[in-house]
Amino acid sequence: MLVVIENWLLGIISFGNWRNCFLYSVETIETFTRHGLKPPPSFCFWSSSVKIKGRKRTTETGISPLVEKYWLQRYDLFSSYDDGIKMDEEGWFSVTPEEIATRHAERSGGGCVIDCFSGVGGNTIQFAKMCHHVVAIDIDPQKVELAFNNAKIYGVEDYIDFIIGDFFQLASSLKGDVAFLAPPWGGPSYKTIPTFSLDLLKPKDGYSIFQAAQTITPNIIMFLPRNVDLRQVEELSWLSSPPLNIEIEENHVQNHLKGITAYFGGTAFGKKMEVRWGKTFTACGLYKQTGHNCHS
């Protein structure tokens, strides 16, 4: 028989993949049939004798309304999410999407990477997958526990030293080939700000965070909001003498701009920093979109 769900409800069934599957009501099906029409192909139906109990579309237990939209993107955040990935509420809107984290790892160049604000481990895992040694630091013990769990899911926990501590207190005693900075952006509300200032980064302003990282290495990767003030990002390179090379990259997931990555020192492709603002750059590699050639 033709199985349908009444009142636009999604069904639960013991077999089949119902993700992205939308079902018409009985009345709607009858209307199509009465007029000799077939439902659009984007809607799917099952022929089965199994009875299906209808219910409204829900998220998993413990997902708050604040992070529901991020839960719907969970496979962009962790492709192995269903294997036991664990997140806290802040982690949902703070973790770097896996595709972008992989890009960061590819660009890091190897060696020892210091993940200065590791959170639930999105970037840490991808650095470790590239067979780098990673020092993952977070001040929140719960986040370190979650990151360790998530690293085990990907089988890379042996490549990572997890540290519970304040990055600013630890920085002067750390040494590494690359410092990775993805400090908190202040929550989802960052999107409502026309131009995001580095002063809004947490737990300190972007200049203080960058200077702390410079005590470790001049090779720094910094993941920032898509609406960040690029002039301020460029200013960071001038905190060193001589100024650091800099490359700025747009990061997209499924054609949506998710953030900006700034590469400094040896992680940058640019040999000379010459910037003409208005998204026109004079050096190839200084500003480009992920997966595309650089602008002229």
C-alpha cells in the first residue's frame, strides 16, 4: 500500500533514509490523483505494509533552540558525528567546520602545532590527522574532556597533548612551529555587527591574543569572523619587525561564507605585503577564496 503521513508530519520507520524526505498529506495526494498529476519528484513515498507513526520533526535530546540550526549542520562540523561526537552548547557555534579545519591543517606545513583555544577539538583533530603533533589548550576542563572524546572518535588522540590552562599564562613557556588562533567570537550575535572589530574577540582583544602567540612562533594561522575588519587584520602583521608576510583567505562551506583565515609568517604564500583595500590585492596569494585562484 502507499504509506503517507498526515498533516505534514515526518515519519519514523525502522528502515530507509528519511533525511531530506518530505511527505504530502493524504488530502494532497488525492488532489494530485484527481487531476491526473504526480507529486513533484523531490517528495518521496514508500510502498510498505509497515505502519508508521507520525511526529513533528525534532532534534536530538539536549539540543537547545539556540543551537538547533547548528545541529542541522552537524555533518559539516564533524563528518563522524554519528560515531559519538560530543559537544557543549558553546561548541556548537564555535567549532570550525571540518572542511575549513582540514584546509587549515593542510596549510600549517607540519611540525608541532599549538592550538591555543582548542574548544571541542574541531581543528585539533584535523591537525593531528595530518600526522602533526598538536598541543591543544583550553581553560575549560569540560571542553578538554569533549575534545579528547572527539579525538578518540577520529583515532588521533595519541598525536595530541591536551592541556587545561590559560593560554596567556602558558604562552611564554610554549614552543611550536605554528600557532593556531580561533578565539571565541562572542557567540552567534557577531553576525549582527556590520564590521567586526578585533577588540570584540574573547577572552582578550585580537591584538593581545596575537602578541601572545608571537612569543611562540611568527608562523600564525588565525580564524576570524567573515565580517571582520580586514584593515585591523592587516595591522597585526606590523606587530613584528620586520612585518610578517600575510595572506587572507575566505572560507566557504557549500557556497556559504563561514569565516576569514589570516596566514602570517611562514604559513603565508605572499612574499610582500601590498594591500589595496576594497578587496583588490596586488600580490597573488594575498587574498583569495578557498579552492579558487587568487585575485589580481
